[in-house]
Amino acid sequence: MYVSVATQNAAPTATRRSANYHPSVWGDHFLRYASYTKEIDTHSEQQHQQLKEEVKKILGAVANKPSQQLNLIDAIQRLGVSYHFDTEIDSVLGHIYECCTSCDNKDDGDLYTSALRFRLLRQQGHNVSCDVFKKFKDDEGKFKESLNTNVQGLLSLYEATQLRVHGEGILEEALAFTTTNLKFLLPHLTNPLAQQVKHALQWPIRKCLTRLESRHYMSIYQEDNLHNQVVLNFAKVDFNLLQKVHQKELIGITRWWKDLDFSRKLPFARDRLVECYFWILGVYFEPQYSISRKILTKVIYMTSIVDDIYDVWGTLEELVLFTDAIERWDISALDQLPEYMRLCYCALLDVYSEMEKEMAEKGKTYCVNYAKEAMKKLIRAYFQEAKWFNEGYVPTTEEHMEVALVSCGYMMLSTTSFVGMGELATKEVFDWVSSEPLIVRASSVISRLMTTWLDTSMSKREDT
């Protein structure tokens, strides 16, 4: 819901809109937090390294025990520490896949093991067939009644169905079958199994943020009588150490945000810095991507400010000037902008200048050119939507989606996310991601449609 408000910087005839965003709930929390944030101590680092080596040994000790390997890898992944053992896990699952696809090998596992194996292999990118679940059906083509009360098996199959693709009817059936039975059994279960089932029905593993899932799963895993204490201890130490890294990053980003003073100078815009950083943790949380997180957090924060300028505050005449300034990408374009736009424009250019400096030290300044072009493309989409609104034009579905897939921001953020990722992000990678590959367009479609649905739902709530 928008209301007209006055602005000191606006011409007397200009009418502005406001979304009435509430102030940041964080305030100066992380600036105050800086005074008692402790540096990572040597003892914790030594303990971390020692436990890491022990976990590696445990992985090696179960080399000839596939079932134990699967359970161990599942625990390591769900506890959020699998990034330490990428090579080992890839090797183990690669070997298990080869065994599964060999002519003389048959899957004789129970429902729990078969579903766990299927999920872990698919997560790793192996093209394992869903036909493995046919053996759990009866002569009438329905899942066997004997499985109805097998909670662990049902839960494992339910998680496996989250990796289904189009045309896999048996997994669609399995999803309905497991969901129905788990909901029926839930009131009769006790913790920690009840808690695990309830959580999975709302947030299956496939749809969880790694950091949130790892913290949640620690509480579940330690209540399991079969849990591995060394793995659990390592996960806890790793979580605490990595949390300090994230806190330290957020302190620095908060100082940058505080210096901008946008909450006072641009009160019409969203002030959601911490939320932006948390969003970026969903992209990558690993310590080696610290530079990337800082860059992408600043970019997405600036994007939210620019979005509000186009969607809420700027007049069409002003937006023409701002769009032109973005296309020129030069500080000399500053003079043509009104005061509030100058603040945003300068800050945006500064973020990318900082990006260039970081990449210059690594000999990869070409990355920034791709990021700039992605931002320009996003701004063009913002301007097109603003133009449609101001002219009262209702685009066709095709016209809207073509622009909306860009304005949702996924394409820009996908390209920018590779900046700072070191040797992983080659020029070929940037050429690929900036060409709008199917996976990026599909993600953009999902993002846009979900955003539209959420906006509609919130509007209905406000009306009632």
C-alpha cells in the first residue's frame, strides 16, 4: 500500500510514493558487538585441525562398509562440515555409484538405505535411476502397506523425492505416499524423531539453508544413540569458528553501511543490511569466500536501494537521468542527478571500484566488467517497469515476464556471485553465466513467481 508524502528535495509539484518500510531491527547491534567479539584463539584452531584429521580417519575406517559410509556422509553434510571433505566424499560416492551401476550389482538395501543412497548420489550429481524404488511396490503398483509405519524409511524416501525431475512418476507417488503417512504418524511419535519429522515436512533438506540446517541438526544428531561423538564435536567447533568469521565480516560491512547513513539520508528506502548478508550466506558460507560475501552483500544492498528509487521514489524524469548515468558509469554523470540520487550513484560506483581493487590484486579485473554489465541490464529492466507504471501501460504476459526475469535480480546476482571466487571463476564461467543459461533463467522464473505470490498474499492479509 502506497501513500503520498512530501520531500524537501522534491520540486513543489512532484508527488512521491512511500512503501512505509519499518526501520532496521538491528540498529547498531553489530557495531556494539565488535567491542566483545573475540579473535579466533590458537587452541580452538588446533582443536579444530585435530578433530578434522580424526574425521578423515573415520571416513577411511568404513571404506568397506557402504551402509556406514552413507550414514557418515549424511551426518557430515547435514552438520555443515562437508566442505572440509569434498575430495573424500566425492571419491566415496563415486565408488558407490560405480557399484550401483555395475551389471552384477543389485540393490538389496532396505527402504531407508536405498533412499539415502539415492539422495546422496543425486546430490553429488550422479544420474542414478529412480527405478530402484520399484521393488517397494506391490503387485497392484502401490507402495507396500508394510512400509506405512516405517518412520525412518518413510522419512528417508520423503527426502529422496525432493530430488525428483520431470517425468519421474514413481517419485511423485512416493512424495504423496510418504507425506500422507508421516503426517498421520507424527502425533504418535516422540522426540527427537517427532521433531525431525515435523521439521522435514516443513523444510526438507533440499530446501534448507546450510547454516540453519546444520545448527538445527546438531540438536537432533546428538540425541541419536548412534551418533559419532568425534563428528559432532568437530561440527560444533567448526560452527563456532565459522560464526566468528561471519560476525567479523558483518562488523566491517556494518561500518561501511553506517558511513553511508542511508537510513537518514534516504528514508524512503529499505534498510536491510543484515538481511542482505544473511541472504548471501545462502550463496556461500565457506571461509574461503569471504571477499565474495563482502562484495555480494554490498551489491545486493545497493540493489535494494536502487530498486526503491525506481519502484517507489523517483519521478520518471529523474529515472531517465539515473538510467543514463548508469549507462555512462562515470562520476562525471553525477552533476545531472538530483541530490538523493547522487548519494546512491556515488555509493554504487564506490562498491564496484572496491571490487576492481580487490580483483586487480588477483589479476582478474575482467570479472568486474561482467558484473557492471549485469547491473546495467538490471537497471534497464527497472526503468522499463517504471516507464510502464508511469504511462499506465499494462504489458502482456510475455512482455512482463521477459523484463521481470531480469528485474528479479537473479541474473545480476548470479553473475556477480562469481566475482572473488578465485580459480573457480574463469572467463569461460563468466561468459557462460552472463549468457542467461537455462538454470539461471529457470531460477529467475521461480524467484519472480514466488515473489508475485508472496506480494499477493501479503496484500490480501492487509485488506482483511
